[in-house]
Amino acid sequence: MISIVIPLFNEEESLKPLYERLIGVFQDNVEFIFVDDGSTDRSLQILEDLSKKDTRVKVISFRRNFGKSSALSAGFKKASGDIIVTMDADLQDQPEEVPKLIEKLKEGYDLVIGWKYPRKDPISKRLPSKVINSITGFFTGLKIHDMNSGLKVMRKDVIQEVAMYGELHRYMPHLAHMKGFKVTEVKVKHSERKFGKSKFGAKRFLAGIFDLLTIIFLGKFGKKPLHFFGLFGLILFLIGLCINIYIAYLRFRYSSILGRLPLLLLGILNMIIGIQFISMGLIGELLTSFYVKEREYSVKRELNFDNSQA
């Protein structure tokens, strides 16, 4: 069984052509899960019509725009297939390329990414993507060319193990890699956008930088925050302690700190900040022990799903 999860936002013009191409590639043992991320155009109406004539078309509609990570999470939760495919709804990802990725998956990989080559996006989108890919590969150890490709094929184990929220969907390959899954990429054909407009912008690039810091922290210190905050805290505390021991020596040796008041204040400040860092680490450890993440999206409507599905 193959589950194809397609998040979308205002893609009314591309939905029918996308559906026609999908059914041309996949006939049996497949479900098409469209997740409407709060579209304001006719996208939901078109999906409703498709779901009425084809029960393989399943629809999840959000009350408002919650972001691609939430849309993917909702689709993953309802997916019943052993193989999960993700692709964008703008027709830049080509359904005809999916079987190539599935064949690669059968070689023993857990997640296969469609490397858009040659990429048909403008330089304003390709260049920031290349920078983020390079930086992320350096810090995570997984060197791939197109981590944010919407076209991915993976085993169900991956979506069960890799949690996504915020905008972390773009780092799914690296999060899976950190979990120990085998990840690779395959060159696929890429098309220019014919309908709608790109959602990429400077804001998303900046968000990508912050998300990178998040996955580095989560990957190395997510389950042991005290190791991160405690290290800095201990260093600052010991520096402050050494300074204050020196000041105390001057005080007892010469009955004066010899004009070292700024140094004394620096020592006290370092000790206070060091204790605060260690306290933050302890609080982080406490939260890690008890925190259970809530669902980040609100579903308005679901079509063609079995109510027994979790």
C-alpha cells in the first residue's frame, strides 16, 4: 500500500491536472491524501469533487493556515500505507518520477529524496537553498543537495519516529539521519511553476537558519539540556570564582582590592550568570522528563477516512 501525502495552500489551478497525472501512474493499492492548509481559493471545493468520484482521494482541511509541517503531520497520521510519498501540489514535482524513488527505497534505504536536477527555480531561490544545504550538511553529517525537496519516499517507520513541528519539515532527512535511518537522494526531473506563486521568501530563509539551530540542539542536547546549558554555566561560574578568589587574596594580603572594583563586579556577574545557565539546564531536564507535545493543528473536515483510524 502506498500513501501519497500532498500538502497544499491555494493551488486550485494545479489540483485537477495533478490528480490526472497521479492516476496515470498509480492504479491499485494507493491512496491520495490531500491536506488543505487553510486555502482561501477553490482548492477545497475541487478536492471535495474529486473525493466524491474517487474514494482513493482523501481530504483533510485545516481551519486556517498552520504551515507545511503541520499539514504533513496530519497526513502522516492518517496514512495507512507501508510506503509514504510526499510531494507538492504545484506540479513542479512530477508524479512520473515517484516509481524511480520507490525502486531506490527497495535497495535498503529508509528515505529517498528527489534531487531536482536541473532545478527550474530562479536564482533567488536556488542560492539560499544551496547555502542552507551546505551548512546543514556540515553540522549534521548528512550531505545532500536538495533537503527541502517536496518529493520524498520513505518507509512508515520514518514518520513514526521523526516528529515535526514549526517548520522542521525541511529538515526531515537530517532528523531521520540522526535517528539512524538510511537516507539517500536520486535525481528527478523538475518543472517550472505554471500556476500560483511560490511561498518562498526572505522570511522563510531566516526561519530556516533558526530551525537549523533547533535541530542541532535537539539532535545533540534535546534529551540532555543540562549538558548544553550546564557546560556554559560551569565555565562562567569557575571564571567568576577564580576572579573572586584573586580579589579575596588582594583584600587579605593588602587590606585593599587595589582598585580592582570592575574586576570584582565581573567575577560576581560571571558567577550569577553561570548559576542561571545551570538552573536553565536543570529546568530543561525537568521539562524533558514530563513534557508531552500537543497537536499543532486543528482539522475542520475529513473525507473518505475510516473512523477507526487513529
